[in-house]
Amino acid sequence: MLSVETRHAIDPASAKALDTAALRGHFHAGGLFQGGEIRLVYTHYDRMIIGGAVPEGAALVLDHVKECGTASVLDRREMAVLNIGGAGTVSAGGVDYALGKGDVVYLSMGAGPVTFSGAGRFYILSAPAHQAYPSRLITLKDAKSFRTGAPETANDRTIFQFVHPEVMQSCQLVVGYTQFHGGSVWNTMPAHLHDRRMEAYLYFDLDPAQRVFHIMGEPQETRHLVMANEEAVISPPWSIHCGAGTGSYTFCWAMAGDNVDYRDVEMVGMEALR
């Protein structure tokens, strides 16, 4: 079963006037991982698609998505799939990719229908593509990683880069995830902006009783979203994106837009935040 929700872009002036329900309606994406279903959110931010697929014993096939305007979803798109569950398989272009938890597969433009099977919980990311780069499985050991932050500022963390120029080529997608070390809960702080690229976060490996407070909005007009496990947030290019959890968690970050330069950001000083 396939379901697709469309999210239209919203400007920062309009976002200032939103109440909690409206803010969540535009930027929060919950319920993506449902057994036996593929659920997608088609955004008008750089045409990024986020979604989830949970085979739960029966293979699921992602092929025609009306919102894409093509016969098959990857006819003019690339895709990255992160497995946040048990061992599973993603198949496309006549190749089966076995993914353990934490592995990512990149699927080329033109790879055809995508089949999800096994015990995986698959997080789907897709953006328009202009060239077909080779499909590739990137395991955790293949990813580029670096440690940053400090225990004193509660942001001691390791960043893993999967679909990234220092690991492989892609058209628009840049994908990775961040894991925290003992007692650290702040992500992406100090905050930053990147007006040339949108971003989406998926919070996972969070205890069901805990929450992450995701901070968004213009630096002088911040808002927050309360996030539960396996919920995603859509971050427009004009918004900061950071957060803190009441317990340990991991978050997947994914970007699409003008470039794939991970360092193309404008830092926001603490004194500028309101």
C-alpha cells in the first residue's frame, strides 16, 4: 500500500503567525513507519521526498508515484534508503542490496522500481537528478566519520557521512546521521543556516517515553516542535535546525538543493538567537 502527502513551501513571514497545530501541519512528519505500507511526504522544498517502508513479512514495491509526473519514481530522481530496523533487502536495477541496521543504499536515476523486503524499517529520501551516478551500498564501515562537540556543552557526537562528496558522487542528495556519546543531547549547536539547500531530520533510536525538542525558524524568530521516536521534520532553507533530547537518540540528516557542499553554511551565533 502506498500513500503520499504533499507539503507546500511556506515563507518565513507566514511561519511567524502559525500556532502549534499549523506549525506541525507544515513541518512535522509522523507515522511514516507503518507495517505493510510505504508512506511518502512529497515536499515543495527542492522537491525532496521523505518517507518510510516497513515490509513486515511481505515485499513492498515502490514504482509509480503520481506526484513525480513520471512512469516510475526513479525515472528523473535519485534515492537514498537508510535502514533503521532489522536486516532487510532493497532491490533495484536487478541488484539486491542487503542492509543491516545503520546501512544506506544509494539508488541511481533510472534504476527502476524499488522493492523493500525483510525485517528492515526503511527511511526513504529522494530528490530530482540530472545524471545517473552508480548505485551503491554504503555500510557503516564505508561511511566517513568524525567526532565533534564536547561533553561540557552536551554535544559530544560522531557524524557519519554516507551520501557525501568525500564518500561517493550524487546529484543533489547529501545524507548521513549523527550519534551521541554519553550524556550528550544537543545536536547541530551552534545553529546554522544554508539558504541554498533544504534539510530534513529523522529522529530515531529514541526511547518511546522520551522526546526531542527540535528548534526551527529564523534566528530571531525561533519556534519548536516536540518530536517522538521515528518522526521527521522538514526544515526550509530559511530556518535553523537544531534540537535537544530528554534522552539519547540518533538523527538522520538529509539535504537537497543547489550544491552538495556540506560546509556551505552560515553560522548563527548564540547571541543572535531569540
